[in-house]
Amino acid sequence: MTSPRSTPVRAGAAAIFPLALLLAGAVVASRSAGVTTPVGADIALVATMLAVVAAALVSGLSFWLTDVTARFMLTVCGGVTAAGTTYLLLGQLSLAAWLGVPLAAAVGVAWGRWVSIVFALVRPSPQALIDRIPERDRIGRGWTPGPHSGSVDHGAWSVDVSSPRMQRLVVFGVVVFGAAIALSWDSAPLWWVAVLAAAGLAFCLVMTAWSSVRVGVDRRGLTVTSLRLPLRLVQVRPEDVLGVGSNEVDPLVWGGWGLRWTARHTAYIRSGGPGIIVHRRSGRPLVIEIPEGTSTADAGAALLRRVASRS
């Protein structure tokens, strides 16, 4: 029986497959006379090779990626690989660029869709998800809040959490990408400098957003918002909650310190201690350390249980 986690490998192979056609076309071109080079062949070839490398990396590192993220990235990589290969092959046949570009784009879209189908997201059944949740944390249909639980309609809970590790990563990103851009400024093409700048900016923005967050629970569910940027990072609606618990969060169990966004779970851990564990309908628990202490974590978990129970 095929493992569900083998799907990124199959999708990665499908995304890389057009490279074989490109290599075959290069072999034929080397033995033929009068083969033309299409306009923008260098850019198309670089984009194709980058997409192939990215697809290989995503396939190999899919364990640390969510299924949705891996599927999206492989779909894009497959589409770019197919489009670049098609454009180069059509150019070798002396097809005009104004006709080769739309044909290549159409092939890229079609092949990207095929890669997405090959991935075939496999999700466990709702009952299988519920069976994974400790019985004391499950949201029961008949569960009602106790007499001293407070009002769901007016109840609200929030706590601020900061991660020193994420703050250091911001500095790391500025130094590393700044140095790379400086070294590439005079020797590398302008497009490569632009890629480095865009990647560095994206990395630093993500790290900055997650360096300090506010975790809140109200009748809309659980929300994680950035205190550094005007962004809502995570929103867990009440109907998506299958269970809620508060427990000691061990960084070694959940993948380490800082933000851990893997295929199995999402965790935001400062140093280890009391935290909230939200079992979501997607099958990926959300774990957030609450530095204010056990009582604060228990209060947040209790409120989210009440909200989810009434959804």
C-alpha cells in the first residue's frame, strides 16, 4: 500500500520529467544543422533549471512542509519546467516567439495541473483524527460549560509571546542576504541581485512578523496576530477545532524552538513550558507556548473549548 507521504515524491518526479524532453531536444539539436536559438533562451533555461532544483528540494524536504504548501510549490515548479521546456523546444523548430510564448504557457498550465493531480492530497477520515486526540481534550457535542466558566459571548483571552530565536533570525537574514547582495552587485546579473533582494526581504519580513505575536481567543476562535507587522498569521475558526488541551510543551518533542511549521504540526515555542494544543480538522495540531504560566494556558484552552463546543 502506498504511503500518503510518498505523493510529494511522485509529484516531484512529474514536475522534473519535462527536463528529460529538454535534454533529448538538446541531443538532437547538437546533431542537427541550422537549429535556431529562440529569443530569451537564456532566461527560459535558467527558469527551467531553477524550477527543477526547487522541485527536487521540495520533494526531498516535504516532511517539513504542509501538504498544501508542498502541492502548491510542486505545481508551480512543474508548470515552469514544462513551459520553459516547451518554449525552448519550439524555438529550436524556428517557431516565432509570439506563437511560442502562448503555447508554452498553455502547456505549463496543463502540466502544472497534472502535477497537482498526481500529488493527490490524502487526508485521514474525521473519525481517525478524533481517535488521535486524548479523550479529555475532545470537543463533545453534548459538552456544556460549567456554572463558573463565564460567558462565551463576552469572554475574551489574550497573551503576548515573543521568541528570541526569531528575533536573532531577523539579524541573521539581514547580515547574510546583505552580504550576498554586496558580493553579487558587480559580478552577477541584475536579475540575480533582484532575486537575492526579494528572498532576503521575504525572509526578514516572515521572521519579523513571528518574532513577537499576540495569541487571542474569543467567539471567532483562536487568532495569532503579529505585534511587529499588521498581519494575522493564524486563524483557527471554532468549527475547525476538534479538541483543545493545555500541557507542558517540550521543544524536543515538537521540533525545536521558535516557529516549527512542518507537515505534522505547527508549533511556536519560546523556551518550553505550559502551552495550548489545538487539534484542528486539518489533522495538523497547533501548539503555542504560553509564558504567562499554567493557569493562563488553562484559561485560554477552557475558553476555546467553550467556543468550539457551541459552534
